[in-house]
Amino acid sequence: MKNKIFILAFSLLLSVSAFSNPVEVRKKDLRVIEKIYYLKDSEVPFTGKVSEGRDRLYYLNGKQDGKWISFYKNGNIKSIVNWKDGKLNGKYIIYENNGRKSTETIYKDGKENGYYYLYNSNGTYRTKGAYSMGKPVGEWEYYDKDGKLTNKVIAE
């Protein structure tokens, strides 16, 4: 009797652990239908991790989800992008091949919402401004290649 209980408990534990491990596939293993991602041989929306080289992309119920990090071939980070329910949500940072930031902004529900910084290749600001639900707001500053302020505009 103890053996049967042990075997039953072990089987249950094994099946739970099998379902708790995220699925990891390559991008080529997915297909997309109406913005929902599926494994090529499945009708169930994909949940798991997609690996492409060092890049790590995550999906939940067929939609982009979580922090996506992609890399240049030289190993430097190319981008850090946050997703929720298939929409950009949170910090969005793009880097140049040399590791310097190129663009930094914040998204909410798929729309830019917060600060926006565009950088020159030397690391100085090129543009500084802000968005509110996808629309430019407030003061926007523009700089030359050396980081010297050249213009200010108030967004309406």
C-alpha cells in the first residue's frame, strides 16, 4: 500500500514539474495568426521562451510578454524591451553596436508614455522630451552633435 501511495505521489510530482518548466523554442518554430503566436504544429497559443543566439524573447498565451533582451554579434546589448499582453509596456532602450544608448523611452499599453531621450553617437543628448499616451507633451529640447542646445519647442 505504501508503494502505491509513493508511486502515485511521485507520478503527480513528476507531471507537475513537467508542466512548470517553460517551453523553449526557436523563432522559426512559431507561426503567427492575427498577432497571436503558435507553435507550428499546435492550435494552442504559445507560452514559453524563444531563443535566437543570445536573444531571449518571452510569450504568454501567444503574446509578447516580459523583458526581451537582444544582442549584437559582438556580444553588446542591442535592446531591452518590455512587453505585457502583446503591447510594449515599460522601459524601452536601444543601444548602438558600441554599447552606448541610442534611444530610451517608456511605453504604457503600446504607446509612448513618459520621458523620451535620443542620443548622439558620442553619448550626448540629441533630443529630450516626453509623451503622454503616444502624444508629445511639454517642452522638447533639440541638441547638435556636440550636445549643445539648439532649439526648444512646446508640444501642443
